[in-house]
Amino acid sequence: MSSLSLFAILLTLCTACGILNYKLLRLPMTIGILLIALIVSLVVKALDMALPSVDLHTLPMTLLASADLPGNLLDGALSFLLFAGALQVDTRHLMERKFSVFFLAIVGTILAVFMLGGAMYWVMAQVGLPVPFLWCVVLGAILAPTDPVSVVGMLRRLGLPGPIQAIFAGESLFNDGVSIVIFGLAMTLVTGEAHHLTLMDAAEAFGIEAVGGAVLGFVAGLIALLCFRAARDSHLQLLVSLSLAAGTFSLAHALGMSGPIAVVVAGLCLGSERAKSSMDDHAREELNSFWTLVDEILNALLFLMIGFEVLAAIPSQRALVALLLGIPLSIAARALSVFLAILPIHLYGEDRGRMLAVLTWGGLRGGISLSLALTLPAGPMKEVLAPICYGIVVFTILVQGLSMERVALHFYPKKG
């Protein structure tokens, strides 16, 4: 099957699910597409078990394999999704809350990795699954980050105060890059690729990837700003933005740096007030409209694929028990890591409790977590960990995502 044929099939399925959601469910588009795809997957799975001679499972599994969600997301669509999300962040509010974002994205993510990893190691022992501690740390690295695709989409409809939105979006945009770096380091340990990796080696590798990626993104963003000033043509500026998103991500990977962090910083540079002053109103509107459209299309396709991945992620009985225990533990680890991360800076006194509640319940996981889980090497560990990751991802999107508006309105009621 050609790439164009595959894209056409996925886009058609996505459109059909979107129309069904619009007519029947009336949920936010991406969540509705996910739910419909999930229901279709479960129906196909049930029919396949009831009618084994028909073998309905083969066609969708072939489609999933062709789509290659981990590869196409982590090495392709992620650059555009992160860039589009970064363009929507109010950089003034973000700079005012830069320390909050820094502590949440780095300190909070590291704490969440080890808290959730430790908790799941205890769960695995209780349910009789022989999962080593380092593999549980890998699980923590997969599930610790909030997903920028889910979070930025959610923020559009909540109407939270600007500073809160900036912290929410800033953390979700940066912590996925941090978690991908931690995931890579943890995988080198569990697979035996690094026999003598010391704490100093890990810190150095983390610094090169994270800090190097941020510096690269900043330099690329400044170059793009110069191009914007030199070419005051809306179509050329769109071309510059596309080149910036794809080129920065690819160059970061080639240099051994974090592509997600690099492209986020580059996107923030292009979304800054200085960049906006380099465009007239028409060019700015075209840029925003174009990247909003790219974001919507890729979001819809991503959530469709998440819904269909259930075909490859049916847990065993013990793994299902671990999943059910892991859901509240993931929420608790998120709450504790957020609390400890913002404690040193005493996040706005009396507002801290409300902020903690909203940040905790809004910690949605998504395609990045699922893609990392699917990149695990084939074997017994993947058979246990991948379904657990999938279940927690789906829970956060469907349950937390759909109830987040009520939680946000409870703590931050709209005025007037």
C-alpha cells in the first residue's frame, strides 16, 4: 500500500468518525473520534473471537502496522504538533511563569517517573507479575508526561485564566521532551546497551539532549525571525514556519539533541510579540489559520489511531488488575509530583491549592505515551507494559478529559 493510499484511508475513516460524533455524540472532536474508533475496535475484537473463521482482525492489524504510529508520530508528526501548540502559547504569561513551568516540566517529570515507577513495581509484585524495577521506571517514563496534543486541545475550550493556561501548556510542551530523554536513558539500562552508565553520565546525556535542544531551537527561532523581517510576504512566512518546524526537529535528532524541546522553543520564538510585529494582520491571521488547521488534522488522525490500537493491546488477567490499580496510582503520582515541584517557589499562595487540583486532573496522557510503549522491544515485558500504558492513556483522555471542564469551572468559575 502506498503512503498516499494509507493517508487517504485514514483520513476517510477519520472523517466518518468525525461526522458520527457530530451527529450522535456531540463530544469534542478528537475525543469523539477516539471513542468511536475504540468502540469499533472492541466490536471487531468481539466478532473475531465469536467468528474465528472470518478473521476480521487481519485487515485492521495490517492497517495499524502500515500506519506505524510510533515511528510516524515520534519522528514525523510530533514536530508539527508541538510547533502548532507552541505558537498558541501566550509568551508574555509564559515568561512571567517561567520558573513554575521549569520546575513542573523538569523536576515534576523526574519525580513522577520514579514515583509512578516505584508504585507500579509494588503493584506488579502484588499481582504476581515478575517485572524488574528498571522496567517499572521505563513504565514511569512512558506515563509521566502530560501530552501536549491532548492538553493544548483541552485548553482551547476551558477558558482558564491566561497565566494558568500558559503554565498548563508550557509544562505539557516541554515535559514530553524531558520524558523522551529519560525513556531513552532507561532503555539503554534495561536492554544492556550501557553497562557502566553512572549518574554523572546520565546527567551529562540529559544536559546535552535537553539543554542542547533548547539552545538549538532558540538559535533556529532567531534565524526564522530574521527571515520574517527580510521577507514580508505571507506565503513566504508560511514556508519559513514549515521549514523551521521540520528542519529544527530533524537537525536536533541528527546532532543527538532533543527534537521535541528544540521545536517547542523554536515555536515559542515564532509566537513571540517580536515575531508578531514582523507580520501584518493578514499574514498573522494566515499563519494562525494554517497551523490551527494542521493541528486539527493531525490531532484527529492521531486520536483515530489511538482508538484502533486497542486491537493490539488486550491485557492478560493479571495485567488488567495491575492496570486498574495503576490508574489511581498514576493520578496520585501526578498530584504528588506537581505539589513537590511547585513547593519551592510557593506558587501564588492561596491559589496554589486550586492550581494543584487543576494541574493534577488535567494531566492527560496521549499519543506520545502510547507511541513510546509501542516502541518497547518485543517480548514478555512489552506484553505486560503496553496494555497498561494504553489503558491509562485512554482513561485520562475519556474520563479526565471529558470531566475537566467541570473541574476547571469549579475551581475557576467564569466571571459575569
